[in-house]
Amino acid sequence: MFAAQRFFGLFGVALLLLALAGTAGAQDPDRLVMGQPVAVTLSTAGETARLAYTLSEARAVSLQAISQTAQPTLAILRDGTLIAEQPNPEGALIVPLNAFLPAGDYVVEVGARNGTTGSILVAVQGEMPVTPVPLAAASPIQGVVTVQSPVAVYTFSALPELAYLYAGSLLPDVGVQVRVRNLTTGRLSAAVDPNLLGARLVIPAGNAAFQLEISHGGFVNEQPFSVCLSAISADACAGGTPPATSPEQPQTPAACTVTPQLAGGANIRQTTSIDAPAVIALPGGAIADVIGISPDGQWYQVSYSGVTGWTAVSAVTASGLCDALVVMVPPPTPAPLLPSATPMPTQPPMPTQPPMPTTTPTPSGPCLVSFTAEELLYIQPEALPDYIFDEISAGGEILPVARWDSNPSWYKTAGGIWWPNAPGTSAILSGDCANLPLVSWP
């Protein structure tokens, strides 16, 4: 679930950690503060750690937990009452938790699934003001949550009769996090995991006040959703499907585009093979239009700067309408030219020449590291859990620009991210890597 999410908000928090890693130890180790990540260590299975967290005013809060070995879980409590949680059902090493919190004192509980242990880095990725929007009965609403604005909040009151509350994603295979809180009691009434596309909840009749939170599920950058409240007798939400989008509502997501997962960029190749030559590089932060997808679903055909080629799905983050792409058949991988074994009958025999000395071709082109299995990247050249930047998948690539002068096995990208070329590494180096400049750190 969280593979896309490794860049799902993850890139933002990783840059935050990169900028602020040097200040991580300058605070109370048992208190979370925006911009100051805290490391906790869970030594035994089932152990949890608690961090104090305070908000002076209501905010949409984005938390993130990263570990090299543990499978983190996050929960937010207030006066012992559960406010929001991220149970990490898939056992990911990097997880987010987005929630709307009123001003007050909270406890962030950090745990780990499946008996895993180890160091976990917890950070407050964002604290953003959000104005709750009143939700009127029989008035469907559409909205969008993104990595940058991950929470939308609505308030409504119970109706004089039983009512249906519909809430869910408008994408066919990507869900959002849904929470309903009873403002009268302060308790969490319902929660729907992003693994589900939506839900229909029955709201009891009465005069209780409720709050509905829609949070980014961590799969793609933009996640459109719909919400609707209606008396059961009328069911004006028509099965939960809102009417056509009005001019003042968010428009349909744009056509499918991709951007590199890593700051070092991604290669656009002649065909669907890491052995195929690169026709152009897609720089970090740049956007390419997606034309289609390979039959095996592992490569996008893209267009960038007037050049068309193929880039690995694992090396980029997709946005927009990417669920119904045209399947394109890639060209075959060019085969090396082999000398003919049949002599030309019309040519006279050549005089015997002394053998030419054998030379080893000098590698050319930019240094490229292609990964054949998952590997960890770091924000500084130290293989410690506190400095994990991200986990790159098999098929991913980085473009190193330098090596560390104190230990040249550490390769540095243009975005300041480090990778250790240790014995047994699952990567293939190509191009002129041996002549990369040596740089100092810090």
C-alpha cells in the first residue's frame, strides 16, 4: 500500500529531515516539535514509546515514522482517548498519519507491528490551518486532498431521523482515510482505512454534532473524494454518487504525468530495458507526459522536451488519470552488431598482420546506478536508521555526481542523497563512475 507513498509525502519529510538532521538532538527527546524529528528505540516486541505533542491552535497535522527494521505504527491520544491512528496493516517501513487536531495537549504513541524492533524516526511533517466546512443535508460535495493539503474537514449535525453519511474516493482503485468524530462526546465514532474506497455510515437521529475528516491516503499526489449526508427516507445522495461537478467544484484530475522519485532524476530509455540506451534524462522535479504503458505494466511510455521514450514505473511518481492508459508495445532492445563469420569471396586474402594489443574500453557517459533489489538511501554518508532518506525499489536508478573523499564507496546524487556501494550490494554501475570527483562531508 505504501510503496507509492514512499514518495507520498515521504519526499517532503525526507527533505525536511535533510535540512534539519543537525538539529534533531537539540530538543526534549520525549516531545515532538514541528521541524525537529525525534528518534525512539523499541527493544522488545510489543513495546511502545510515547511522545508529548502540543498545539496552540487547531491544525491539520501530518506525522511520519521511518525505520530501517521496525514496521512503525502511530496513534494520537488525548486524555487517554484515541483521536487518530495508523496501524500500518501492510507492515511498511515508512508510514504517515494525517489528522485534524484542535488546540491542546496530545500523546503520540509509537509502536511496531509483527514483533519487529529497532530505531524509529518520528517527525511532524506539517501543521496547516484548515477551516471546517458545514455539510448540509442532501447537498453532495466533491473535494481533493493532496500531499501538500492532506486533510479536509466538515461539520454536521444529526438529523431528526436516521441519516446516511456517504464518504469515499472518486478514483477507481485508490482510497482516502475517513474519520467521523462525535463532537458532543469527543470520541472517534468511525474510521475507514484507505484500503477501502468508501463507506456508507448510519447516523442516529438526535441533536449530536459531528466532524468528518477526509485525509490523504498516501497513494497518489491528488485524491478526489465525495461526501454526502441525507435522511434515509429521502436518500438524496443517490447511493452515494454525487451529481456532475458544478463549475465551483474541483475539476477532473489532469492527464497522467510522472515526475522522478529521486532528486537525481530518472532516465528515459529507448525501450523497456535498463540495458537500453538513455535517449534523455528527466531531471528531478521535472514533469513528463505519459503516452501509454508497457504490456507488463512496468514501464511508462513518456514524452519530455519533444523526446519520446520509456521510463521505469518504479523510478517515477504518477499523478492524474493514470488508471486507463493505452497499452503500447515497446520496440525490441537493440542487439549488438556482430562481425560476419562468412568471408567475402571476391576479396583477396589479407596479409598476415601482427596482433593488435588488447585494450579495455574506457567507460563513457554519466555514471548510472541501476538497482536489482530494494536498497536504502541516506541523507548523509552514515548507514544509521536516523539518516534513512528512502527505500528505492528494484528497477530504480540514481545518477551519482560525486563520491565521498573519506570513503569513496559512498556515492552522492545531485540532490545531496547518499548510497553506500557496499559488498553484496544489489546494484549495477554503468558509465564513467570511476572518475567521479571526490567531495568532503560535511
